[in-house]
Amino acid sequence: MGPGIVMEYIDGCNLTEFLKQNPSRRLRQRVVEQLLDAVAYLHRKGIIHNDLKPENILISRVDNTLKIIDFGLSDNDAYFLYKGLGCTPKYASPELLAHQQPDCRSDIYSLGLIAREILGERHKRVWKKAAAELKEKRYANVEQMQKALKIGSS
């Protein structure tokens, strides 16, 4: 048959569908924590997703474990210049839309928008900073955003 890619089957739904089920505040917080952990891991490996959006975030039905999917637009610094824009504009950072080289703050922008959808008015200060128009005003890394959420929840 030839080469192929074997992927994990995830019995679950995307984040949009999950939120329609009106999960508890505690479960929403857990989803945000898992999302930030996953993106922080990617960034430590030098990967920028470039298309974080609710449709690319799956939540398993069994134990509500979060999975990020669709790495077709992900980059590292070496390959950005060879690719064109293909992200979802609603969740894309201003610099990505302007065809400027993204860095981890581009994903942080998307995380801010997604966190707003998950948390609503809770932790507004955190997700607003993450989704600042100017990347210099955003968190420098996901770990800073995680720390801000922990301080805000205590």
C-alpha cells in the first residue's frame, strides 16, 4: 500500500460543541489549563501552531482530555518564509494577518480569544492581555499567562 500516517482516534467533540453542553465552571477552567499546558509544550519544542481555534481543539468524551489537532499550518522559524497565509482570520493574530513572521505571541493571541470563549468574564484581565493587538503588550510566553491565571484564581 505504501507509506501512510497513523493517527489517534479521538472519541469526542470540538471545543465549540463542548461549550454548547454548558460544562461547569470547574471543567471550563480545567480545559483552559490543559490547553495552556499543551501549547506551552509545543512552544518549548519550537513549534508555533498558527491556527489555534475551537475547531482544532478536541475534548474526549471519556475523561474530558484536551487534544490539539490540525498542525498543517504549524511552523518553526526555519519554515515560515516558505509558507503562505492559511490560518483562520477570526483567531489569527494581527501580525499573522499582515504576513509578518509569527512567534509564540501569535499563538498567545489566539489563546486569549479562545480563553474568552471558555471563561466568559472570568479572568478578563488575563485573556485581554493575551489578545492585545500589539504583540509587545501580550504575555511573552504561555508560562506567564499560566501564572497570571493561577494568581487570579486564588
